[in-house]
Amino acid sequence: MRLIKQSSSSRALVFLMVDSTDHITGKTGLTPTVTLSKNGGAFASPSGAVSEIGNGLYKVAGNATDSAVLGSLVLHATGTGADPCDIEFEVVAFDPQDS
């Protein structure tokens, strides 16, 4: 489980899009459509910008609004010629990167 600090903009939500032809190869050059569900709520567009990192990896920029609700944060992404991607993060009240 990937932990995200509540109302933090320091961590991007990273996800992998794979080619729908072979279901393995990272799919580049997409403009993914991304929605987020906060703790079981309805899916909605993220406040953070979506951009490509490379090799099929993409990210939603860290945004305090996207991580405002404690609990499960589910990301759903789709793109032309790619398999849909679903990934779950856990929004917590503490900073998981603080020693």
C-alpha cells in the first residue's frame, strides 16, 4: 500500500499504463483520463495535473485537495490503446516519510 500524507502536495500519484495489444509494454504518448475516488466517494477529476514521466509511467501532481480525505484514495486511468489502470493509495494523518 502506498501511503500519502493527508492534505500534502509533496508526493505525486504515479501509475503505469500498459499497451492493450500485449498487456505488458508500457504505453507512451498518452493523454490519460484520470479520476479519483476519496474514501469510497464518487469518482471525480483530480486537481493535480496529469503528465507523462516515461516508459509508460504517468503521474498526477501532488495536490492538497486530492489528498484531503483520510482513507482509501483510488485512482482510475484510461487511455487510447492502453489497458485501464486502477491503483489504491492510503491517505494517512502522519507523514510516512518522516523518521
